[in-house]
Amino acid sequence: MRTMGIFVTLTVIFLAGILLSVIVLRTDTETKVDLVAVNEIMKTVEQHWGSLDEGDLNLNHIQQPFTVLDLNGQPIFHSSPDATRTINEALKNRDTIVDIQIDNAIVGKLIIPCDDQQTLKAIKIRLAIILFIAFTLLAILCVLYAAFLNRTIFRPFRELQAFAANVARGKLDVPLTMSQDNPFGAFTESFDIMREELAAARQSEYEANRSKKELVASLSHDIKTPVASIKAVSELMLLKATDEKMQKQLNTIYAKAEQINLLVTDMFHATLEELNELKVATTEELSSVLYGMINSVNIHDQIHCEPIPDCMIVTDVHRLQQVLDNIVSNAYKYANTPITITSRLTAQHLELHIADNGPGIPEDELPLLFNKFYRGSNAEGRSGSGLGLYISKYLMQRMQGDIACRNREGGFTVTVTIPLA
């Protein structure tokens, strides 16, 4: 309604300007003769007829220029050098011609110039004023109309555009503001309702997925307890078993229980990682704490550790132990050779180089080793889920460190970088 009102107002002002211009052009086009001045000039000329010259007439008070002609059309007096001098010129200029009568006899002609230029100038001034006022009003209303359109249409439309972009990016917590006179009112409200429904659906989906992951994590943790019992019982029975066949069967039970334990551990860690619950709490520790971690993974007594420089490191002991477990477990699984651990102290880090004497992996697979669920071409026939190195890198980066691997001549090396205090 407001848009229509402004449009009608603009139209009325435009038509009014045209109408006033036409009225001005149609009026005042005829020159108005000052009859009082003409009568005064006539009376003066008649009184001084026969002795007309500039010195005889005192017409300084008369502003109207004029010319006096005799019956033969010859000028006998003119009040201005630019005054009309002949009848033909007066007719051409549409001047006023009046007969001069003395004793009821026409003795000459009086010519009053027609001031067309002044009249035209006055018309132009009036027309210019009317057009200026009309177009000024139109310009002001156009500016107001543009501001009105921007506030009521373009700005709400830009807000809708920004809102759609936020929804596309998944930012469903940003509401769509609505003004009182928004022309897109119902449309805008529908969009905001859609955002709320999408946010509710996403939250429901998130809670459902989280519930499933928490269930998997809980079951994974609970399964580890009976598996540990099976391993302990099988180890105890191995100590007492004397029959070779029985020992073989118990070793199979133990190996399968260990395989189940590794798979459940990977599944448990993967679930916790997706739940962002692999918490890391770093503390300052002496580098000598690494000896105990290495001894705890030296199950097969195949690890040789060279002296570690004395320094203060920043780490989460529990998480670093988990990283070393994964690295050494992979070395046992894929290389099955003795392991040598060396260290190097730099300006900001302590580097542990864990080296085996296995065949390594193809060079083109090195950048992929830390990807989630990736298993190299040498993993065929071996248990695992491809999460060990992925979780290890995640934990090291959370501890402001890093982990890398490389092939070397005669084996494979994993480098763990631990920040110094």
C-alpha cells in the first residue's frame, strides 16, 4: 500500500508540473498595454502638437517608450533611439498604433512598442520556477522512494540471502530477524521455522549417533574384561600343560583372545576419538620416564634402547605410552625383527627414532599411513583396523608434538617428536 501511495504521489506531481507549464505557456502571451501611460502620452502630444521636439516635451516620468509619426508616416518625435520608426516596422513587431486626433481630425500616429522580449522572459522565469519546483519534489520523492524500497524490499531480501547462505553452511543457530512491515513476512517466518526444524533434526541425529557410539564404547570396554580373563586362564593352563597338542590348542586360544583384544581396543579408541573423548592432559616430565614406557612394551625382549638425553619434556604419559604401544606392536606385527630406539635432542624437541630391520613399505604408501582406516599392502593376512597410527598422530599433535615415518636402507623408522619444557 505504501509503495502504491508513493507511486501515485509521483504521478500526481509529474502531471501537475506538466499542467502548470501548459497554463503558463497559454497565459500572458498577449502584451498588456499600459492604457494610462498611452492616454497620458496622447494628451501630452495633442497639447504640444506643432511644436514637438525633445526640448518641448517633459516626459521623463513616463517609462513607456513611444514614437510620433505624421500623416505621411515620417517620425517627428521618438522618446528612445531604439524606438520603432515606421508603420511597417510597428506592424511587424506587433506594436500598438493609435491615431492622434486634434479637433476630431487625425493628424498623426502614436506607436507604443510591444515588449515581447520582457513578456517572453517573464514566461521563461515562471516556467523555470514551476519546472524546478516540480522536479525538485520528484527528486526528493524518488530518493525517499528508493530509501523506502531499500528498507522494505532490498534489505529484507539481502537478509534472506545471508540467511540462506548460513543454512547452506550449516549455521542453524543464526535466526532470521523480521521487522514489523516486512513484505516477505510469511515467507520469512516460514524460512525461520524451517531453520528451527533443521536444527532440531540435526540435534536429534547428533544425539542418536552419540548414543550409538557411547553404546559401542561401553560394550567394547565391557568385552575387554572377559577377554582378559580368557587370556589369563589360557596362560595359567599353558604353564600346567604338558601335552604338546594341548599346548598348541591353548596357544591358539591365547592368540585368538589377543586378536579379539586388539580389535576391541581399536574399536573402543575409534569410538572415543569420534566422540572427542580422547582427552590429553600434558605435564612436565623428566625424559627418564621414557625408559619405563619402553620397558613396558619390551614384551619379547627384542628392544635395544640407547641412552636418552636428560631433559624436561611436556607430554601426557598415558597417551605417549599408548603411542609407543601402537608403534612397537606394528613393528612386531609387520617386521618381526629386533627394534632399536635412539634419541636426538634439538632446540625445541626430543626425537625418538624407533627402527626395525623389516622390509618397510612402498614409498607411495608413506603419506597414507596416518590416514584413518588405511592399511598398507603388507597388511594382508594380518589383523588390524588401520587406526593405530591414525590415533597416534592425533594424540601427538594434541600434545604439541608429531610423528613421522620413513624407509631407510635395511629397515623402517618411526620418529616421535616430543616438545621440550
